[in-house]
Amino acid sequence: MDGRNQTKATEFILLGFSTSPHVKIVLFVVFLIIFLFTVSANSFIIAVIQADSQLSSAMYFFLLNLSFLDICFLSTNIPTCLKGFLVEKNIITYSGCVIQMYIGVSLGITQCILLAVMAWDRYIAICNPLNYQRIINKAVCIKLTFATWVSGFVLATVNVSFTMTVPLCGHNKINHIVCELAALLRLACVDIRLEEIMFFVVSLVVFMAPMTLIIFTYLHILSTILRMPASGRRKAFSTCGSHLTVVILFYGTLIVIYMTPRSMISSENEKVISVFYGLVTPTLNPLVYTLRNHKLKGAMRKLLIRKIAWLRP
């Protein structure tokens, strides 16, 4: 019988990591602590950037968007994970799974593009500093950010819609902690080699186009930095080092999941890698930027001092 005529699943069971109650409780506590810390840290970065007039440049405007994006991404996926650690069967409806997958993919694509925009901002700041204020003004920042978010959701519509046409034939057990595109494709009950090729091509365009821009900009940035006096190199490397670290962490894990054939990566390894980019990377982002950015650290200290002084009787 043709698999495409089979009954469609109305709900899914997310298998998660372990069925041991003790292990699930430990994972619940770990995930909850990391989730609360990450949301608080990114929220604090947003508050600091908005409160300090000295952090009004394009770099901090894009960083504010990155922090907000991380909060949205975590809030989309982690509550489902936490629920799974507390119940015997982590059940999610078909529509709930599609919505979670769509939002997750949209935010992931948006971050890919946003990191490329941030790289372009650093390229203009270092390679063409005299025209920086003219090229990267407030209006340009707003237009770029709007285009980035819209592009993420539009491209995700194409990607997710294409994936949901794959017949699942009633299979409803997803060997993952959330509704993940790659994990859902494993439920297909027909030959989907053509769909996999199309999925790979779409992923190649979505991931590699921004990455190509990032590589291009950083090659020019590196060439410019090497021609700078020694006194200016440290500041330039410090400014770009934070962004480059985030790029490597984010893109590295995404490429492994979305651009590696299913036969070359097991479901268990896929889950571990997805936790890294879905939980660990958003946690490291605020740490990387705050530890390496002296201006941001100074603004944080000033805000904390003001808050402490306000709370004193």
C-alpha cells in the first residue's frame, strides 16, 4: 500500500533522553537552572543596552536583537523539555508540534541572518570607519533587523511546509526532546531520498549564504587588522572575537544536524547536539559578549550600582 494514503498522526510522543525517574529529575533541575539563568542574563543585557545612551551604536542594537531572539528560542523549546521530565509520556498535538517546529526553525534562520548582519556591521566599522555613521545609521539598522526577522519566518514557511508533506503513516513517536525537523523526517514510511536532497539544498542556501558573507567579511577584517598599529589590534580583535565565537558555536552545531545525511548521525547523537545549539549556545552568548566587551561590562556595573542605591532605605 502506498504510504502516502496512510492515516496521519494526530499527536506525537516525544521520547526525550531517559525513562529513569531519577535521571529525569536531575535533567529537569539542570535544564531549569540553565533556562532561568539564560533568560535572566539576556534580559539583563537588553535592559542595560536600553538604559545606557553610550550603547546606542548599531553593534549593540543588533546584540539586543540577538538576546531577544535567544529568549524567544528558549521559551519555544525548553518548556516542552521540562514538561517531558515530569510526565511519563510527553505528548504534543500535531498542530502544537508544527507550531513549535515552525517557530524554532524561523528563529534559527533569523539568527543565521542576524549573525551575518552583525559581521557586516563589524566589517564596515573596521574596514571603512570614516563612513560608518553614514552607512550604518539608525534607519538602516531598523530596516535590516525587520528584513532579517521577516526573512526568517518566510523561509521557515517554505521549509516546514515542505517537510509536512512527507507521509508519516501514523507513526507518532519522535525520538527527540522537541519537535525537530530532522527528527520528524525519521518517521517517514516511504522512500524520501528526493525529499532529503531538496531539504539539503534548502538548508545549504539558508545556512551557507549567511556563512559565506561572514567568511568574506572576516577575511577582509583580518586583512585590515593586520595592517593596523599594534595598539589598535587588541581592541579590534576583542570586538570581533565575541561575535566570531558565537558564529562558530551556532553554525557548527546546525551544520552537523541539518546538513549531515541521516545515515551518518544517530538519533541519540542528534538529541545531544540539538541540546548544545538549543540550550548551551544561547547560554554562552551573553557570557561571551559580557566577558569580552569592556564597554558593556561597564554599563552593567553602572546599572547595578544605580539599582542597589535605589533599593537602599
